[in-house]
Amino acid sequence: MISVTKIFNFCYAHYLEDYEGKCSEMHGHNCRLEVEISNGWNLSKTSGMTIDFNELKKVVQREVIEKLDHKCLNHIPDFKRENPTAENMCLWIVDRLEPIYEEMLVKVVVWETEASYATWKRKN
């Protein structure tokens, strides 16, 4: 299998309700997002690509970055039901990209800090 990964950066704020600790207060993060796409071994015969990086960038920008960048995640309706943790952000992002890429979406990584991240991986 061959895959490609595109990396995105954006900023967001959040706080965790019903949590004892510093993260219960409003604070911000510089997020690094990794989106991995694979089409097995089926590269385009004309371009030799799994996916055009520019097309992937446009979709992630529209479906994810524009909705999260410089926003307080607690004010986004989907996160009013669940705490905006890195894990829930991963699931939120997958929910937006999977209908578009289906089985081609194989991994999403949300880096909350330089040393802490959550990962969603497609089961084989």
C-alpha cells in the first residue's frame, strides 16, 4: 500500500467541562493536523498520484480548517455535547472527511501540543 499525508496548522481555543485541572479554564493551542490518504496500490495512470495534494488541501481547508481555525471549540454545536478533547476532534474531523474520501481516508492525527496527540486509524 502507498499513502500520502498532508499536514495542516491552525489555532483554536477550548476548555474541558467537568474536568479537574488547568484544562477546565479557557486556553488555546496551535494544532498540527495530519491527514493520510491511500488508494491501495491504485495510482492514477495519468498522474501517477494517489491524490492531488492541492485537491486534498482544498477539501480539508473547506471542511475542517475554516470551521475550527481561531474558534472556541466549545461554541461549535457538535462540541456542546462532548468535550473538545484531541480525541473528539479526531472523530469530528473523520466525520467530515470520511463521506468524501470513504475507504481512502486511513489516518487522522491531531497534535494538541508538540508532545501530545490523538490518532484515528482505519481498521483493516
